[in-house]
Amino acid sequence: MKLSRKFVQATLMALALSGASGTWAQNLSVLKVAATAVPHAEILNFVKPKLKAEGVDLQVVEFSDYVQPNLAVADKQLDANFFQHKPYLDSFVKERKVDLVLVPNGGIHIEPFGAYSKKIKRLDDLKSGSRVAIPNDPTNGGRALLLLQAHGAIKLKKDAGLEATVKDIVENPKKLKFSELEAPQLPRALDDVDVALINTNYALQAGLNPTKDALVIEGKDSPYVNVLAARSDNAASDAVTKLAQALRTPEVKDFLSQKYKGAVVPAF
């Protein structure tokens, strides 16, 4: 069969473009980033096309806890993570003595922390001996206690700081009983306790709306900014820098506003 000149030219052009496309795909820098599912993985997936256009193949690896994402980056199994706030990162590095740092310009958003209940409508409705569940890690446990103090439920030592514990409570007028649980378990504890202090990412995953369902919630001046973290040897790499830039754009700000309705607040 005789092929036309135009057909041959078109075929050669298609092959050339295909080869160029394959070469371009092979030249993408792979960036593996750990994240919790909501909202962090969702935000990362939103910026994925932008990064691909800039030569970075962003691969999001989801975790359901707060420990393994840091260990995976420190052990060089993954390149960076996006799931934690700065006080937790600092506490983890101090306790575990691992090489993890805040990526330059890596502060992305705040998830106002809230108190939730299936049994009362207001925090003031807590009765004597009510059961309260809080996270069992130092920074989020302290965060929960500080929120309760801000709304008059308890009083802490003056020097308790961000890592306050139940041992730092000096006034507990309603004799509240505290249970310290793994953060992911807190939404499931709502059937068994009177109030649970829950991180917003786990509240969202459980179908709770922080701006509507929380009895009390942190203000926008919260110091708990969620950050992009990496090792010191790659925190300023080209791929990680591009990710940090992509996460701090007007498009991401609009995405957070429209999708999370105030439950996730931009920190830039």
C-alpha cells in the first residue's frame, strides 16, 4: 500500500511529539510528600497541576497519624510533609532528635481548634464531674487546655505555656475528668465523653463542621500555623521551594475559603 506524503509527515510529527512528551515526563522531578487526608492532602492535590507545569511530579502519600509522617521524612523515605503545626514540629524534633526543619516560607494555614459534644449545646452546660477528652500529645493537649481556660472552664499555672498538661490545672471548679487519647480517636470518643477537643483535620474527616458544630473554637490569631516541613538537606531544594510557593498563592487562598468555609484559614 502506498502512503501519502502528508500521512507520513503527520505520522512522523506525532512520533516526534510523543517522544518529546515522554522525555519531558521523564525529566519531571519527583517530590513525595506525606500528608493527612483532610485538608492537607486535598490542598496538595489542588496544587499538583501547577507543580507539574513547573517540572515537579508531586506524589502525595496519606497518613492517619501524627508520628509516621515525620519519621518517614527523617528516614529519607519521603521528601517532605504537610500535616502539622509549628509547635508540634518543634516538640517532635526536641523529643525525637530528628533532622526536620520548617521549609522557608512554609507557613500555610491555621485550622482553628474546637470543642465538640453530642450531649451539651454550650460549654457552660458542663456539669460537675463531666468527662472531657483531649489529645495525648504535648502540644495539642496543651492547646486543648488553653482553649478551655480561655472560656473559663479551668485555670492553668501562669507558666504552663503551650505544652500545658492536666497537672498544670490549678482551678477546676466543675471537677472535670480528663481522658488523654490519640488525636485520631477523639471524634469516635464523642459517644463516651461529654466534650472532646478535636483537631480540625480529624473533625472534618468525621463530618463535623468546625464553624457550626464546635461549642467553642480558637480565633484567627492562633499560633498553631500548619507548615511544610523537610530535612535540612532538602528544605531549600528547587522542588520543595516550588511547592512552598505553590501553596501560598491567591488561588490556594480562594480554594481554602470556598472549600472549608472558615474551618481552614490562610496564614499568608
